[in-house]
Amino acid sequence: MKLFLPLLLAAGSLAFLAPSKVRAPLVADEGKGGEQRGPLEERMHAMEDAIRALRRSLRDPSKQADSLASLAKLEADIVAAKSETPRMAAKLSEAERPRFVADYRGEMIRMLESALVVEKAVLGGKQEEALAAFEDLRGLEDPSHARFTEEEQ
């Protein structure tokens, strides 16, 4: 007990060194040599996984349930990612940042809308329409990455 109290006081006195904003922890990316990823990157990787699964299931009309499950996962990840802020925003000026974040959110909304068009076609049993809408959805990826990620800048 005698040792505990000084440690508690010392820890409390260091509280002023804590960052002013609470940030989600970065996690190790096992597949890329221990590179660090944050919550947004985790969502983006989950979205890529859902899109890959969707690409496979959409080709087979008998896999409608799989397509709907992948779409539900994709849509949930889009909604979660939409409320995150891309890392690149921190590197912009205070004047540029709000527009950048708003544009990012708008792009995520476009992606969600596209996913919903695919879902509506799947639910209606319209495979060709679902495949065409899926290609539109995939077409949003590269331009968005070019604009909102550091790797492409």
C-alpha cells in the first residue's frame, strides 16, 4: 500500500502530458511488416474484403444470401468509415481541412448510395443490373483513394 500511493500520485501528476484529443489506438498490420493502421484503415480493409466477397457472389444468382450479407457488412463499414477523418486531413491547413473532410464524407455517402443500388437490384433478382451497379461502385474506389489517401498524393 505504501508503494501504491506514490505511484498513483505520480501517474496523476503526468496526466497533463496526455494528448488533448483521445485517438483510437493504431493496430499492427500483420500482412505488411508490422506497419501501423488506425480505425479508418481497418474499416477500409474490411470494405475491400466485403467487395471481394460480393464480386464472387454476384456472379451466381443462387448466392443471393451471400451477396446480401456482404452488402450489409459493406454498408455498415461505409457508415462507420464516414464518421472517421482521413489521416491526410491533419497535414492540411486549418482553412483547407473542413472542405477536405466534407468532401470525404460526401464521397463515402456516394459509395453508400451505390451499395444500396446494388442491394436493391439483388433483392429484385436483377442480376445484370446488380452487376452493372457493382461496377459503378467499384469505379468510385480509385479516384477516392487518389484524392483522400497519402499514398496516392
